[in-house]
Amino acid sequence: MIQLHNAFTLFLSLLVEAIPFLLLGVILSSSLLFLTDERKLINKLPKNPFLGALVGSCVGFLFPVCECGNVPVARRLLIKGVSPGVAVAFLLAAPTINPVVIWSTWVAFGEQPQIVIFRVLFSLAIATLIGFVFSWQVDSKSILQPALVRVLWAKTSALKLSREPQLEKVPVLLQSGTFLLGQGETLPLDNSLLDTLPSFTTSTTTLSKSQLFLNNVVQELRELGGMLILGSAIAATIQVFVPREFILHLGQDTITSILAMMLLAAVVSICSTVDSFFALSFAATFTSSSLLAFLIFGPMIDIKGIGLMLSIFKPRIIAYIFAIAAQLTFIFTLIYSYFF
């Protein structure tokens, strides 16, 4: 009974620390979806493969979404004409390279500023390198899902909203999930409509914009809040019920601790907006390099993220991204362990 009480107390403490950052992230994400015009952004992207991947990695500052929201945005960018390399770089970096996550990491690890700095630098480097590799992919058909390829090749003959009068008057907003919100209803995301959808900034009334904004906030809080509760419960359970000797033995060895935290990051699938508080609960037992590995690898590759990425890439491509990201994360954090 005492263990259950301790686990529940730890669970609540994790939630209390993390919920304000989750709420802030959702509000900023919902706001910038209609304050930023992605069409202008795409036209200004560099044509150089490396610079394009680097800029794609930094776009998260304009779209501060976690790994729950980066996949729909990346898919829309691909349909709008962005190269696969830029989309991959954005996909991997956006959950970490954004002001909300950087701020929450600083609050959690303010006494270890090197973790905050190297989380940003290593995430940026890994995303840029992987994006640069994919920027040399000439034929995108070989890496994208057939449904997405059909959209890219049929853009000129895509279904126009003028053929669907019932949709013309419905202002829509691209959500962090797989749906488009209309007035009072949720519409399945139809790729054939994406290229013809009006920007949220074209909504005619302030009332309609406000309603869609609130709907988006509620939907994202519902999706991400569930993941936060689950992740906090797992963290509290591990801290209380797993034998302390086992955790200490696993966490003190540099290599095994890095691998263990990378595996934990992939399995737990906690939102990057609040994952620093999850990692902080292991700070007393695991090495700083393994905590850094958790903070870098988790937002890039986790179970729920892989499921979302299947809407864009073929399974073997996701396996390639997973393998490259894992190797680079391990190498960078292992190097970090020898200097800090």
C-alpha cells in the first residue's frame, strides 16, 4: 500500500510539472497554424540539399509541434512541393527544435545546461544529416506511400472544391491528427483535397477562426494529454516498483544505460513537450549521456511516431530512418559521455 501511495504521488508530481508546458505548446501550435503561411515559407527554402535540410530542421521554430503534430504538417509540406530531404529533416527535428521544448528542457535541467545545449545541437545535426541523405533521392515514388504518390502525380487534376459545394463554405484547419475540423463536425483527411484547401488565414470571420482554434486546442489536449498520463504512469511505476539495485546497475554503465534509455524512449512514446520531466525522474540513477540519448531519440523515433510516419513513408524507409537515427544518437551521446 505504501508503494502504491508513493507511485501515485510521483505520478501526480510529474503531471503537475508537465501540464503547463503541454498547454502552452498546444496553444502556440494552434496559433501558428493560422498565423504562418506555409506557401511563402516553401518558396523561400534553399535549393542546396544541405542548406535545405538545415533550414527544414529549423522550421520547427515556426511550427512548434511535438511528434504528434509533425507528421501531418510534413505530409502537407510534401504535397505543397517540398523535397523529401527537407520534409524528413523537419519530421525529425521539429519535435525538439522549437522554443517550447527548449524552454521546458531548460526548466527541467537548468542545473545541467550542457544537456539543454547538446540536446538542441545533436538533434539539429542528426536531422540535418538524415535529411541531407534523403535529399539525394531523385525518385520520391520509391520512398513514399502509394497513396501520397498518387496525390503528388495528380496535383494538376486533383479534385477541386468547386465540385463539392457542401465543402466550399466550410473553413478547415489541418489538425495534429488525421482529421480536418469543419463547423461542428470532423471530416476524414482526404489527400486529394489538401492541395485545394484554403489557408486558415482565409476564414471570413473572427468567430469562425476562434471556434476552430478552440476545437484544435481541445483535440490536441485530448490526444497529447492521454500520452502524458500514460508516460507519467509508466515513469512512476518504474521508479517505485522496479528494484533499485537493477536500475542502479543498468544506469551506471555508459553503453548499457544509453541503449536502455533509447529503448525506453521508443517504447514510452511520451510527448517531446514534457519528456524532459520524465527523464528528470531518472537523473539520480542514470548517466547524463543516457538522459541525453532519451531526449534526442524519443522525439525522433517512437512507437506512436512510427505509426504516424506510415502515412508518409514505406515501412523499409522508416526502418532506414530508425536505424540511422539510432546509430547517430548512440555515437553522439557516447562521445558526449567522455567529455562531460
